[in-house]
Amino acid sequence: MINNINRYFSKHTSLLMLSVIIVTILTLALTLLPADRVLPNQVWAFDKLGHVCIFGGWTFVLGYYVLISKPEHFKLFGLFLSGVFFGGLIEILQYMSPYQRKADIFDLTADSIGCFLAIIVLHKIAEKKHQNNKKTGSSLEM
């Protein structure tokens, strides 16, 4: 099944790029807009879980795009650092924000955990892709 998904997206990389853009915009909206206007107050009780999911999702979508469209540039550690850097940048922007958003080291920790979990999933997908390429004898096509 993963091979079929990989094959589909290798033919439709523009969908993956669109996904990266949409997830980036959603991440910025959820983390930088006034908290009381973005989501109901009861959702904020799960703030750290939200950070894990949002930044894990962002890292996964970006990493999957790179894995499918530019496999020669696929580096797990670089993707992890990109996600952590993005989370850190948002915390700095929250600190500077006039919307009473607060920078929080625990948010950055949750962001990093989400990025790490995405890297684990991406590693498994990359292994599966590599194994399939060895079976079929192709290096670029899935």
C-alpha cells in the first residue's frame, strides 16, 4: 500500500507541494494569531499535544515531499533541524507578538518531539521505498 501511495505522489508532486503550503499556513495561523480567536478555550488544555501534532505533521509533509520529489536531498537530520528551527522561530515571533502569545520552552520541546516522531515515520517510509527500488531494479521510479 505504501508503494502505491509513493507511486501516486511521485506522479503528482504538485499535490505534495500544495500540502506543504497549506500545512505551513495553518501552522502559522494556529500559533501566531490571537489564541482566543483561533480555537475554543477548552482546546488549549491540550496545547502540548497540539504542538506535537502540528509540528510533526509539518515535518512529515515537508519530508515526504522531499523524499518523493528530490530523494537525493532527503536527509533526516536536516528535516528534523528544519522542524525544530521553524518551531523556535514561531516561539520568537510569539514573544514579539502584540497578541499576548507567550514564548514557551515547553512548546518548543513539544514541537521537537513531534518533529522526531515524524522523522521516525519518514525513515520507515524511506526504507520501504529503498527496498522496493532494489526489488524492481529502479533507482528513481517507484
